[in-house]
Amino acid sequence: MSLLDRRGVILVFLVCAFCYFLSTLLRVVTATIAPQLTSEFSLGAGALGLLSGAYFLGFTLTQLPLGHWLDKYGPRTILTRFLVLAILGTLLFAWAQGLTSLFAARLLAGIGLSACLMAPLAGYRRWLDGPMQLRANAWMLMTGSLGMVAATLPVQWLLPVTGWRMLFVLLAILMALGMVLVLRVLPAWPSSAAAPAGQGSARGGLRAVWTHPQFIHYIPIALINYGAMTATQTLWAGPWLSHVAGFTPEQSAQGMFIINLLMLLAFWLWGLLMPRLIRAGIEVESMIRRGLPVSMALLLLVILGGSSLGRWTPWLLAAFCVTSTVVSLAQPILTQRLPVHLAGRSLTSFNLLVFAGVFLIQSGVGRLVDALQQRGWMLADAYRGAFGVLLAACVLSYLLFLWYKPGRAEVSSAE
């Protein structure tokens, strides 16, 4: 049963969704302003991938301690403090004068915004009942996709008016507004929920999460398949449209808009359908086993088709990303299968895998593209070769997922 009344649930969700909207907008915006950054700072594909990956590196660095802090201090306290860092990082990015300062600012912003999804999800584990958790989790991801949509065409339209530097100043102001709303709306965190002996410490709780068979089961696809989807959506879809499909910057922005709009609709549908699917006895495990081969087949089609796909390219990239969203269903189910006092650590541990994968894939694809070009490959072919390596990694991680069978664990709702 939900611990909040209907009005409380709506207010808490809207405030959390607003913060996560800003987080994902900032996550993706480098793909939209890539032409401006490339021109102003003379960035190659490797430097662009490293810069975009700095955000995810910031996420990765905080996930393990963040889970412990969320379990101990609660979403309101932690999210407020992290948003201070996000504001500083965003302002520093607006004033950056070179790749080093851009990287440092992006890293700080990633650290600060790393709680914008995990804090609400940890709160939902206590504040909402099981079916409502699944819906709220999916709709948070939908809101994230809305932020990614906003980072495409709307940002492209705004750039001639504000420039990219003033855009980041405006984002910092909106983050300050979100911080005030968090302080006013999010519930206080109960201090009476004690953890079992040995699991109240950060190390003991993390050991319980990382050695849980269900968690081990999802490590390969969280790291690679989920990471590949996010890396494509947040960065490499844009350069692929420009350098492989031959789109103009405006056409690439329109393509990114299509991708992120369809991702938004996908997460909205998951939020709408998941409680019904669970009640109907359809297992998340089965949906993942069937969905991932479809996503990998679509990525293969994109790679083989290359420039010949023309205007169908963004739609096929979108189809790859949308079918990959099935992996996101593992996170709330996994959290419900672990004790409630480990909610924050189980969420952030899963997130650590995802964002470590995103950082490795974003930087790795960029470096591989540069390396293939140095060997004489044409730019478009270098992208296709790098994505071919990525596809091979996705296939391998899926096979590992199928190979390790932990057995069915009962959902733990409270202990």
C-alpha cells in the first residue's frame, strides 16, 4: 500500500521528474551542440566521445557511495546536496575555455546529477506499493526521454538565440529551481528502519547486493546491452546520422528528435502496461530473452545498410533503442527481490553497471573510429566497423546472460 495520498504521489513524482528531465537534457545536449564544440575547440571523434563520456564517468564514480547515502539519509537530503554540484558543473561548462576545462565541468555535472534518478527510485521503494513502483519507475524513464527530446530540436532552435554558453547558464537556473522544490515537497526519510547486522554498513550492504545471484545474472546485459542503447541514444546516433547517413546538422537534430520521441513513447507504454503484464503472469525475464535478439538484429541492419538506408536511418536507430528498453525492466524487479533496506544500493549498483558501460562504449567507439581512420578507412566505414565491434559485444553479453541461470527468487517486499 502506498504511504502517500494521491496528491502527495503526484507532487513528489512531478518534482522528481522535473529534476530528472534536466539531468537527461544535459546528458544528451552535447550530441546536439557537437558541431559547435567541434568547431570552437577542434575536437575529433575520440575527444567528443571522451567529453560526452565524462558525464557518465561522473555518474559511475558516485553510484556505490550514493546507494549507501540514500539508504541512510534519504532522497531529499542527498538530492539537494548533489544538485549544488550539478549547478556548479553546469556553470563551469558555460565558462570553459578548452577540452580540459570542458571535461572537468562535465565530470562535475555528472557527479551532481547522478542522484536525479536514483534518489526518486529509492524513495519510491518505500513510498509506493509494488505495481505503482513499476509504473513510477517506467514513467521516470519516460520523463528522461522527454529531456532527451528537449535536447534535440528545441535546443537546435534555441542555439541561434542564446548560443551554447548561455544555454548552460539557463539550465543551471532551472536546476536551482528544482533544488528548492525538492526541499519543499519530498517527504522526510524515516530513521527507524534498521538493517540486519552486517548489512547496515556500506561494505556489508554492497556485498549482499553484488553477491546476490539475481544481480549477477543481469550484470552482462546491464553493462553492455543497456550501455549500448544509452550510448547510441545520447551520443553516437547524432554522428552516425551526420557521417554515415549524410544528414545535415538540422536533419540530424530532426533524426535525434524522432529517436528520443519514440523512446519517450516506449517508456510511457511500459509504465502503462507493466502492472497489467505482471498480473497476467508474463515474466520480465521472458520479455528480455525475446526482446534483445530483435534489438541486435536491428543494429545489424543499420550497420549493413549504412548510407543506403537514407531517411530510414533514424527510424531504424530508434527501433534498435526502443527494443533495447526491455533491459530497463530488470531494474525495478531486481530491486523488489532484495530487502528494502538495500533499495538504494541495489539501484545504484545496477546504475553503476549501466553508466560504466556507457562511458566505456562512448569513449571506446570514438577511439575505435579514430584508430580505423588512421589505418586508412573512410569515416563512414570507420563508424560501421566500430559499431560492428559493439554489436559483437552485445551478442556476447546476451549469451552470458542466457548461460548464467540463478533460479527464480521470490520478491522480497519488506525484510
